[in-house]
Amino acid sequence: MIISNITAQPGFLTGLSYDTLTVELPFDSLISNSAKTPQIIDRRELKPRQLGITQINKYMFIPVDQYITLNNSIAQNLAYQFQQDSIYFADTLVIDNLTLWYDSKPCLSAAHVLNGYSYITKNGHPVKQYRWEIRRKKQWGETKSENFARLFQQWLKAQADSIATFKTHQNVSPMEPLKYRRVFKSWSDFVVLQDGFIVNMNLTLDFPKDHGQSAIFGSGGLYYRQTSYLQSIGFYAFDQHWLYRINRAMVGRLNSNLRFGMNKLNRNKFDQPDWEDLLMLNMGLSAAVQYQPLNYRGLFFGGGLYLNINGLPTLPGKMKIIEPGLLFILGVRLP
């Protein structure tokens, strides 16, 4: 059973400055502290028992930091997991980064996320690295701390399973030369239609998404369209991307989003347009292949197919409900 509680603060003013959410994992009574464990080094900037820092509103409107604190240190909980799974290795495991946050951008997959970076050293030299993204939606009836506990346990189990299959005598891929952190990524989708074009401009500041076999993410963006009869500008809503790595150089991408905005009609084409024709509501679907090598920083590009589904304006005889197009992608990713 997972037990959780809010730790009371010593004073009113102190309680207005921060809050602590304690998350307890059920290892204490199962594993002996005297059992043989591998060496684990925690190099995170947070305290050993702190899993992360989030923000909450106290008394409904006062924003304060909430420290997510475990009943034992990160390294101790990981050692308990190794003992429970009967895993021991002679090398050293280094925990370099664990970041707990809430990702609201993917419209269909919003969830709490635990991103992390760890690696194994042998005789002081890194020989194997792990980059983590564990996502978990809070289930019905769960408390916030129960959700965090189960999310953290998923990472513990994933790290233990990876250690169990690691062999130091095997050749390993080169270590990532850049520090694991959020990276700036900006790209534009250029869509050629039968009449006119669309430009979708995207921007993210997120942890790298292309190191695994697949990933989900969302992005903010600006939409612009020009045809012979109108110009449109709008913003994204309910955006989601699905990324799938094809090989070390290429990724496949699926994307869906909803856009809201305004139209400027060509006065030479319309005498008295209806007021609702000044509003824009449409949906975009795309499937593409991108050149984006593993651990890549710099320019990337790609192409694919695009489908624009129009809600507003209607414009009978001029705007089709479904418009196919050719998609071209150009972007940059910076460390």
C-alpha cells in the first residue's frame, strides 16, 4: 500500500512561502538495509529526498512552490528496487537528472512526466547512458501523491530492468556530448494547396523527444493561410504530435491540431460577406518523414501529405470542406 500525506508547515508565513508533499514508497519493511547494493551516486541539484518542485495555489490564489519529497533518498529507493529484483553490478550508477513536471500540451495525452538522465561508469569512465521519459495520467480516485509514487516506481522499475540486461563487456554507443536538458526547437510546415498555401509555425522548449522509439508531444503555433479569395491567421488548440523513429537518421511524424482565428476576405470576390465568414475554424492532419538524426542539433527537414478540414468560413463554391496538400518541413533544433 502507498501511503501519502501533506506535511504541515511550522508557521503561517512559512506555509505561505512553500509547501511539502510527502510521497512514501513501500520498500522499508520489505528490504533489509544491510543487503548488498551497488554504488549509486545522485548528482542532481535537488536534495537527496526531493523528487521535484511544482507550483500550487494556496488559499485558492496565492502561488507557492510545492516540494515533492520521498520518504527515503532517490539513491536508497533505487537500491531497494535493485535488492527486490535481485540485481547487483560492480559498476557505478550516476543519477544526473530527474525532472518532474506536468505536460499539458498534447491534447489527448496530457499527463505528469518524469524526465531523467542516468549513466553507468566503469573505473571512472561512462560506458552506458539512459534517457528517460515516463508519462502517467492520474487515475480516478488517486491522490496527487499516489500518482507521483506510482510514476516514480515506474522509473525505478525501468532503471532496474535496464541494469539487469546491461553487460559491461558489450560495445556501447558513444555518450551524448551535450548535457541532457530542455532544448529549443522551432519549425514551419509549408503546405501547398490547389489554391494558395498554408504556413504552420511551431515552437517548443522541451526535453529531447527523439532518443526513444516513439514519443508524444504538443507545441504552440501560429497558422497563416493565403488563397485567391481570403487570408487567414490563427492559433493552435488541441495540438498533438506522434513521433516514431525509423532509423538513426529518420523519424516519422503524425500530427493533428485545431485552429481558431480570423479571416480577411478579398473584397473583389465578395460583395456582402456574412459576419461568420470572418471567423476561422479548421483542423489539420498530416503524415510526414523527417531527416532528424539521433542526438542531432541543427537544421532538419522533411516532407509528407497534409489534409485541411474546414469548418469556418463555409464560402460555398469557393472553399472545399476537405483540402489535400503537399507538406514540406524546415526547422532548427538548438542545444
